[in-house]
Amino acid sequence: MCAAVRVVELDFIRRCHFRKYTTMPRRFPPPWTVEQIPGGYKVKDANGQSLAYVYARETKADADIAKVLTLDEARRITSNVAKLPTFLGAQPVEE
């Protein structure tokens, strides 16, 4: 197979893949929110489905001993995870 044909074929596959996934309803609709839980934070979608849990310790010393995140680090991570739909161009759920 010639290289030019292969490039055209890959471009076609890429466009079909993109079209398929941009027209499908989103499985985890935005907006995503952050909720504090005992020992960390969780990210939830618009339907209330939990998407991510990030656990942590309250003090830097406790976090260092357990080799885990501090609550501030966990909060920053979940905050950034919750922003992903915005960065990826997701639209809010129409009700």
C-alpha cells in the first residue's frame, strides 16, 4: 500500500471516530462539581454520579508519614479534574 493512500485512510478513520464521539450524548454530563468528604474530596457529574475520589491527610506531617497528599493538594487536583469538561468543550445538560 502506498504511503499517500495510508495517510488518506487514517485521516478518514480519524474523522469518523471524531464525528461518532462528538455526536453521542455524554456519559458524564457537565458541570462537574467538587464535594468534600471525610478524608478528601470527590468529583461528581451533573447527574450526581461520583467520578473521582482523592484522599488526603489534614497536615503536611501526617501526609508525609503516610506518603499521601495533603488536603490542599487533593482539593487542587479535584478542582482541576472538575474543569476537564470545560477544557474539552463539553456542553451543559439541557433539561
